[in-house]
Amino acid sequence: MCGIVGYIGTKQAAPIILDGLARLEYRGYDSAGMAIYDGEKINIRKSAGRLKILENLTRGGESMPGICGIGHTRWATHGAPSDVNAHPHFNTSGTIAVVHNGIIENYIQLRKKMTARGYQFLSETDTEVLAHLLDYYYKGNPLEAVAKVLHRVEGSYALGIMFADCPDQIFAARKDSPLIVGQNEDGCFIASDVPAILKYTRKVFYVDNQEVVRLRADHMHFYSVDEEETEKTPVMIDWDANAAEKAGYDHFMLKEMYEQPKTVSDTLTPRVKGKEIVIEELNMTEEEIKAIRKIHIVACGSAYHAGVTGKYVLEGLARIPVEVDLASEFRYRNPILEEGALVVVISQSGETADTLAALREAKAKGFKVLGIVNVVGSSIAREADNVMYTWAGPEIAVATTKAYSAQLIALYLLAMKFGKTRGKLSDKEFSCLLTDLRRLPDQIELLLNNKLKIQKFANRYIGAKDVFFIGRGIDYAISLEGSLKLKEISYIHSEAYAAGELKHGTISLIEEGTLVAAVSTQPDLYAKTISNMVEVKARGAFVLAVTCEENKEIEKAADYVIYVPETNPYFANSLAIIPLQLFGYYVAVGKGCDVDKPRNLAKSVTVE
Ligand code: F6R
């Protein structure tokens, strides 16, 4: 995700900010910029592309003199990665500069209001609205202006703000996006993560939700959003620099798994408006939604597995027939697309060669393509007719976790939107589904907190030769992803089977002690899956069951049970996948594998 660094003190600010931004590069970004007060005015330099460009543009910061400034690396969410969309953003007179991480959810309404008041917007970002709002509320008291703006905005933010009128101070504030401030004998710092400033200080303060900080060269003051001063205790950081990049986690994969409650919430919340699901990016009228006759989902790897889940959910909730294809197959099979077909491609990177080719194939046949994409401005995002972004932030570990979880949410939202519009879901059903959706982030958090139990269990399977995953319906889709997570990072052979299919051949591979993970989250299928568990157990398998809390019956057939909280069965994947991700991760860690960069794999598969 974006990175923020700010400094006010006795040293040159620009080199410190560039150095800090470089240490946040691991978070992923596509443009960078800085605002520095030079003694008379605020100067901004910014550019799309790597930080190196900004370094060259400013001669390593030397051409931007000043002891007070804010900097930013942007990972595009609203508007393409470009010079003009890069942060910082100015108010019209260039006297207030802002850098921002997060998403201002009500920016469209605010932008309309500010435009009506005569403010002109230069960028497509949600952030620019903050600069103009600050301008509107600033009447000589910067803290008051910041507080007023925070009362107006909805969504998430970590902010760095400078006022040319008050060059002896900078401001920081946050809600639901990470932000810290730190201090040493030379000055005070803002950063979105510890590694940015670890070289300068180990004394940091974690900024609380809806807290504002006023930083001066020699001290900091903390305020509530209602401008009341608060007391704060510093934390001394004892991580080494390497651990700091991963925010203290051993691997990016673990960090990203822990980011899933936020990822799910970020993809979900901005699209739930009161009792409705609003997917503006769909650009489809009610009539167009009603006219869909078939959906073709096309993707690769885990994104394909999300698509398999999507098939069950879309068919179940919206009653639209769905075909799911591997992109590498779709592109060469001369697919039959008929009137009323909607093609949906799913991709984290937005650069997967086969998925891109499938998109082009569908467009060449004259069909509209909806992309469910994570990386803004990527090839698939640019070429799709409409893009529904999964706001998961940059994913660094090769094995996807949080982007996959976000893809599931995007598919649930589509299914509910289509189901409601087509009259397949009553208001009551829709409202119950919405309640369950909203509970997912907390339920995922709960499952992540259970990691020790899974780690212990995983340690027993470090030496496993083969592992099988079985399930029916959505549980089969979960099994596909659980199996891939295990094999790609631990190098243990693993396969997923529709539970009823096992006895048509594969059951001959079951030996004494073979681990079979049975996923059973669909109440209508509990009994059927139990039968399959009994079959493999009778042939010597050790059966791990992942099931819902109510399904105590399963204990009769399983050797080990992991329970997941109750949710609507259509959303069960979002919960059941968490212990399976943790299982794959801990087996790989136990084997000493390079978890974040498994052999032979690339994060972005740009060749077919
Ligand atoms: C597995 C994994 C891959 C990707 C696949 C598609 O953990 O990450 O299977 O899901 O390569 O990549 P994207 O989503 O970038 O198109």
C-alpha cells in the first residue's frame, strides 16, 4: 500500500524523506512525490514510476532545501498511476499540501460539493478533496481545520499535512490506515511503517484511530478529533531492520494473511450503502443486469479457484448459469459466447498473460468484459470494459492470500447485486446475507488468532508425501485453493477432489497415515461428506475436518477437527480457507522452505 514519510527538525528534510520512502518500497507503489517548505513557500515534486525518478528529479533531495516536509509513495486506487495523480496534492493556492493513504469513501459527494463552491480539481484522486476541504475550513487555526475535515470524511486515512502559513509544524492523523510518529534529538517524523524511520529513531508512538498529531521540531502533541489534547506513551522498537519491513512478522505471507480482515472490509464496506449494494464500476443498468443470460468466469490459479466459488454463489443467489474456465484453456477453445453473455476475468496482478489473452478473445467476439483486478492501472484493468477493484493493497508473497479473499468478496457482492436486481432474493434474504457479510472480517480475525493450534498440527505433517483435500460444492472450491496453498510453498504433493469423485480412481492412493483434509461447510452436504471421510478412514487415512461449529456429528468420522464460525453457507469459503492457508504456511515454515518466494514461481505470470 502507499507509504508516507514526513520530517520536521534541524536537518535537510528531503534526503531523510527519500531515504524513508525507499525503505517502504516493499509495500509496492507506482508513483512518488514530496512537498518541502523552503522558507517562503511549499514546493512539490512528484512523478509516476519508481522512486529513482524522484531522486534524480531532486538530486537526491538536494535541490529541495528545507527542514520540513512530507513525502509519499502511491499505490493507485482512484485514478491511474500518473504524475498528476501522484501525491502530495495541493489546494488551489499551493499553500496546503496533503499526502494520504487509504480510501475516502464519500469523496464523490464531497467533490461535487467542493466543485459547486468553485474549487477546481486537477487529479482523479479521492485525496485531492482533502486539500480543498482543508482550504475551505482553514481560518488561521490548522488544528481546527484538520479536525473539521476529519468530521466530514468517511473511509480510511493516514495523513500528512503541511500549511505554508505554519511552517514550524506538520500534522498527522489516521483512521484504519497505519501511521506512526517518532522522535529523536534532531526532529520528529511521520511514517506509515516502522522501517521508514528505524535508522533515525526507535522511539515511536502508534497513532490511534481518529487521532491528530501536531509535530514540531522538538516536540509532538496528540489530540482527539475533537481537538482535546491527549497523553501518549512511546514504544521502543527492538526489531532488526529486516523484521521491521514485515512489521514484525516472519514472512510477508503471514503478514498478508493477517491483513485479510482489513482487505475484506476494504473491498466490502465502500460498496455497501445503507441496505443496498452499490457497485458503481459495473456501469450496468437494471435492465442490463436483468438481460444477463450467462456468466463466463475466466482466470488462472487461485483466481480461478475464487471463480469456482463464484460459480456456486452466482448460480445460487442470482440463478444465472455460470461457466468457469482456466484462461489458458478458454483462449484456445474458441468458446461459444452467446447474446446476453457477461465475461468476468479475475486477476490479482492484472498482468497474467493467459487472462489478458482471454479478455482480448472475448472482446474480439464483441462481448463486454468485467475485470475483478487488484492492481490499478494494470493491463487487464486498462483493457477491461469495466473494472471492479479488490482493494487488497500490494501483495508481496508469491502465494496469494489476501487478494484471493478480496476476490471472493467481489464475487459475493456481484451475486447479491444480481440476485436482488433480478428478483431472486427477497429483502429479508438480502438483509440476512448483508449481516453475514459484515461479520466476516471479525470472524476471520478470530480464526487467525487460532494459529498456534494449526501450527502444532502442521508440524506433524512436515514429512508428508501426499496430502488430499476433499469437499463437495463450495467445499470442493475451498479444497482446490487449500491444496494449492500447501503444495506451492511446501513442495508436498497434494491434490483436491470433489469428495464424491475420490472412489473413481484416486482412493487407491490412500495408504496408512495419508492425510486427507475434508472440508465440510455446506449443511445440505454434511452427511455426504461424512460418508466419504469414513471411506478413506477405513483405508488408513488420517482425516482432518474443517467444518462449522454446529456440525459436531463430524467428530465421529474425523481424527482432528477445526471449527469455523457460523456464516451463510455461500460465504463459508472466506472462513474455511483461513486455517488451510495457515496449515500450508506452517508446513512450509517447518520444512524450512522459502515461503515468500517458492522455487520456480513468479508473482506475475506474464508469459503463457
Ligand atoms: C497461487 C497464486 C497463483 C495466481 C495466478 C493468477 O497462490 O498466486 O495461482 O493466483 O498466477 O495470478 P493473477 O491473479 O495475478 O492473475
